[in-house]
Amino acid sequence: MSIIIILCVNFYLMNIVQSSTLTTPPQSAVVVAFEDIYDLSLLANTLSDQGIDTTLIIPASNENEVYETLIDVEVLTVKVEIKESTIYSEKKTIQICEALLKDEQIAKKIQEIQPTFTVFPALRHDGCLLPWAKTVESIPVIWTRNREEEIYVFEWTGAALSVQNTGFWTRLWTNMSRRSIFYTVRDEYIIYALRIAGKYLPHTDVNLDNLYDDVHLILWGADVILRSDFAPLTQLIVEVGCHHCRGPHPLQNDLHKALIEFRLGTVVVLLDENYETLIKELAWKLPQGKEGQAVVWKNMKWQNLNENLPENLFVHPRIDRQDLIGYGRTRVVLSHCADTELLESAFHGSPVICFPRNSYEVKNTARAIQLGFARSVEEIDTLSGEEIANTVNHIHETMSYRENARKVSLAIRDRINPAVDRLIYWLRYMARTKDWNLYFLMPANSVKTMNEDLQFFLGLFVGVIVGAFSTIGCMLTRYLIISKKVQRSKGRYTR
């Protein structure tokens, strides 16, 4: 009798759950990456960890660049031959786009998956993947990777206002740069990508005017710790910069045993292969032996396995970056200070020496220096192993760097809802409300601020004043000229 009662109760509860409007069926996501494979595979891994069936699509030539410990993420590769003469990113992504759209195996797989979401970056992806997502009836989700993409996406969607606190000429130059980015990508990528999409997906009717009509959810891949250059006008801009941040896992036994022998701790290097000579020189300049410091270099393209290296230099191509950054004996991190790397260092409270490669990383470096847990190679007189070693020792011996890094780490960790919770909540919200009209969450088409109105009226007032004085001045000048001519015509100035 008791068994029958239990079965009836369970059946009743199942009916309640199934009838609830807040529950959603199992969800799936396709993450597409034409470039920045590592960062997008991190996002795919986060979605998989949170119970979303995830598939990652990447070019076959970049298969070795995915996150080292992908769990339950199916990786599909697009076979594409990039011509050696193709050096521009726009042309490369157009070739990858065409290869993706005509790949029958991927098309068959996507039909089987029926993905709830299609997640991809905006820049050099949208012109191809927005029509593709519409064809497979998937919710398009845009992810911004850097400042350039933030400018680009918010220019398209109008979902955020630019926040500028610089002088007039700097603001003018910034606005011109924003428009330049927008039109360059449109003319050099989107127009051609839409032609290809129209060729393989003829029934989508997607064009420049309605390209972003189906985009409601934007994942902001940064953090207010790094920057806050825009004021969101909708809740559907979701900050997820540290979505993958977690505590460090133990290092491999052999590596841990080797590193623990060096009593002054470990220097973690995340630089690319172009810095090989500098890293070797740095390892030689640091204290050697048991009283010295170890250098661990993560280089995914390392191949010189038989090369003689300094005894305190360890090269590992396939090791989780966060396990190194958060390692208890890590004293400083050498990084390019891209968004993801810098956020990981901030999360784990590790001081950084930045080697920026572009203007965006330069701005990240300036922000990290402002927060007090970083140094930049631009502050160093000569880029040599000895100077870098001196900087490493300075950071190691100065407590303020470690203390400031700890404060930044607490600022990220002590939030009421972590980035991953926001990410999953809003994805599930979009799945639940897929067929709703979300006009109440959409930003206004044209947003004006009181400051703009004041500036308009101030400019109008100044213009009227200047115009009045200019008119009066012109009239006086004309009067004097005419008066002088009249006097001359009457012979008053003749001799």
C-alpha cells in the first residue's frame, strides 16, 4: 500500500513539474570559432559543465589550440585550405564561412542536435553565422572578446551608450575610430559574407538592414575590473568575463616535485614563442639551484624537446593556465595581458608583468598598473633577461603588489552572483522566452541624454551670440566703408 502511495505522489509531482512554465527541456549549444579558439573553447567547456550539451566548431588547422581539458564537448572541424597569400583576417574568415556552409557532414550533425543556442563572436563571424543560426532555428548569442568588438556590437545594436571622460579632441577621435571600425568590417567582410550566405542559404532574407534583428542576448566577455566604457541600456548585456574562473587543481606530480625544490617560488610565463630567447635568458639570470626560482613556460607550439634548457626552466605545452597562475608558489606571471589572461591573474591574486602586443592590451596593462598589481615592459629601460629578472625580484620583494592583487581577487570573488551564474540564468531565460515579444527588455532605438540636450542648447546659444556679433561687425564694417566712399566722392579728402 505504501509503495502505491509513493508512486502516486511521484506521478503527481512529475505532472506539476512538467506543467510549470519555468522549466525548460534539455538545452544544447553550438559554439562557433573562426579565430581565438582557446578562449571560445573555454566558453564551450563552461556551458558543458553547467549541463548544456555543447558542440564546438573550429577550423581543422586550429585543432591543437583548444582548451586542454575539454569535458563532454564534441569538437567538429571545418576543413578549409587557407591560401598562403591570404593575410587579412576578413578574407580568412570568409573562406572558413564558405567551407562551413557547404560542409554536408556538419549540416547533418546540426540537424540532429537542433541547438537551442548558437554562440559566436561578432567581429568577422556575424555576417556568416546570423543567417546560419536563423536557418537552423537557433537563438543567436553574441559574445564580445575585446574593446573593438564591444564598439562594433553596440554600434550595430544600440544596446549601450559610450562612456567617455576625456577631452573634446580625444572624444572626437574615438568616435571617428568607432565609425571606422564599423564601416571597415561592413565593407570588407559583412557584404561578402552575406553574399555567400545568400548562395547557400537562399531563404533567410538576411541583409544589412535586418542583420541583428534576432540578436537579443549579448555576452560581454570582460569585467568592470578591466573597464567600463559603455553604459548598458538593457539587461540582456550580460557580464561573463570570468565565467571559467575557478580554484587551481594540483599540478602534475613530476612538475610539482620539480618546482617545490626551488625555494624562492615560481615565475609563470604565458608569452608566445617569439619570446623564446628572452625567456631562456630570464631563467639563466634568476637565482639557480634549490635557493633559486623556477620558470614555467606554457607554450602550446613548443617542439624543441631535446634542446638543452636551464635547469630551472620547464616548458609545458598542454597544461591548464589557471593551475599555473593559481599555484600556491607562483610569485609573478608574465603575460600579454589580453582580457582572459589578465582576468585569470586578477582572480587568483597573482602579480603580473605585461607584454602588450596591441592598443587593447596596452589599455589593459594601464588598468592593471592603476590597480597596483602589475608592471609593464614599457616601464623597463631595455627588454633583456636581466632587466626582466630585476623586475621579477622587485615584485617578489615588494608586498604591495601581492596585497593589491589580493584585493582585486576578493573584489571578483565576493560578488553576490558569479559570472557563470549570470551566463546560465540568461541563457535559460532566453530559452524559456524564445517565442515572446521581449520589447520591454529592448533598448530604445535612439537614446539621448540630458547632457547632449544641454550641449545642444549651449551650442545654439553660443552660435546665436557669435552670429549676432558677426552680423553687427559686418554691418559696421560695411557702414564705415560706404561712409568713407561717400566722403571721398564729395571731395573732402582731395587736396
